[in-house]
Amino acid sequence: MNRETTPGARARKAGARVRSRVLAAALLLTALAAGCGKAGTPPPKGPQPSALPSYQVQDASAITGSSTLDAARGRGHLVVGAKEDQPYLGQKNPATGVYAGFDIEIAKMLGASLGFPPDKIQFKTIASANRETALQNGQVDYYVGTYTINDNRKKLVGFAGPYFVAGQSLLVQKNNTSIHGPDDLKGKKVCSAAGSTPYQRIKSQYPQAKLIGYDTYSACVDNLITGQVDAVTTDNAILLGYAAKVPDELKVVGPLFSTEPYGIGVPKNDTVLRSALNDALEQHEQNGDWKKAFEATLGLSGEAAPTPPQINRY
């Protein structure tokens, strides 16, 4: 009997055909999913290094009397507190450990004015709840990370700036034509971080919206992209970061309905450092660095660079 026509050979050939069909079906399903399915959270990307401005490192030896700056000079580098999970604002690449975003650019341009090039700035992730403690204990020299200036915080730390004025806004799908602001939220599913100030504002001021809360804004954006909610709400700067990741799918709409001046947190009694940072911020706003930094980060959302806010030298 021919070896290829034995029962065993026929069974092996039949098994191979089945495996081939299964593989082909799997490849087809994968292709269909890629072509028709919606991605969840926008892909983890960030500003292109080649598009980011560079900042001239200055001789800051004339700045004296700052214990924070003296400590940084002694160790040979700055330690700057930041966020690591806010796209195009302050985000840490999990593969490289590199931080990128508008807030990171603000930190770098100020560092250059203090005499520290980018490779002499160490970024350190500090949770929002620990910002004051980190500044009080000297864990960081200054903090740049969507840090709203308010009177209660000024009792504990100092602030340079503001360098940006944010406000609560709305993120919707690009093709959405029914939501232009908070007054259009009646009957709409609106998502925010559960218990957050933006969440509470929608709950109290726009009760006819169908409010949904998740632990993170990224979960809200997941549900927006897949059409399970109609809008996501928080500070417009954060929303612009998500829109910058997928500008063909998402957009920020409507007027701001709160005021959140973002400042650079410094140790409370280090008025020399606070003054030096204000001087540096003003210089970088005037020479165009601030605008270039915005355009290379949050500006990728399609939003034009706003006029920088007036610095509050208290």
C-alpha cells in the first residue's frame, strides 16, 4: 500500500487542512477587527522630539539667596515634580522613562534660565495629594503639573506664574454637532473622574445630564471613542492632550465654565526662587519659547496657542 494513502497519512493530511483553515479564519478575523473595530484609549504617543524647541542655558550665578537653588547646585541637577499620566501635558514613556508634554517643556525652559540644561533635570512623579508635602520636605525643587493656584494652597507653598489658565470644558467625538457647551448636556451621557471637582460641578450645576463616573479620565475617553458616552469633562488642558493623540476622532468644544490658573509650585518661603521663576517665565513668553512649546504639544489638538496669562507677582 502506498505510504501516502495509509489511514494514518490521510488523517495527518486532514488535520493539516483543518489547521490551515483555522489559521486562515483567525487571520481574517484579525484583519476585520483592525479594519472595522474602534481602538480604546488613544495610542501612547507624545510630542515629536524634533519639533520641540530648545532653550538657551543661561548663567544664573547672580541668583543668590535661594536655599532650594543652592541645594540643586550642590547635587548638580534639578529635581522637578511632575505628572506622568496626562497626554501631551506630563506623560512618562513606560519604555524609556522619558517625560514629555507642555508642562515638561515649561519645566525645561525654566530650568535653562536657572542654569540647568535638560540633561541636568530629573523629573519625579508626585501624586496630586502629595504635592505640598514634596515641596515642604525638599523632595522636589519645584513642581509643574496642572497645579491650580488657590488661596488654601498658598498657605502651604509658593507659586510662580500662572503659566496657563485652564477651565472645565468638554471633549466629544469629532463628528458631534449637538454638543457645543454645558447647556447642551440635557439627556447626554457625560463622563468624568468620580468625585472630582469637574464631576461635582456637572452634578450640581447641570443635573439634567446623565453623569457617569470612572476612576480615571482614560477610562472615560475609552468610552467616548467607542460611543458609550457622549462627552468627557475636566480641565480643557487635559482634554486637549487627549484630542492631540487622535485629532481626527476627538475635539474640545464650548466655552470654559471654570477658571483654573496653573502655577509652578515652590517651597513657601523661597521667595528668591519664586521671583527668579517669574522672571524666567516672562522672558520665555516674550521670546516665543512658550508659544513654540504649546504648538509642539497641546497645539497638536488643533487648538491655537492662547495669549499667556499675566504673571501674579505677589
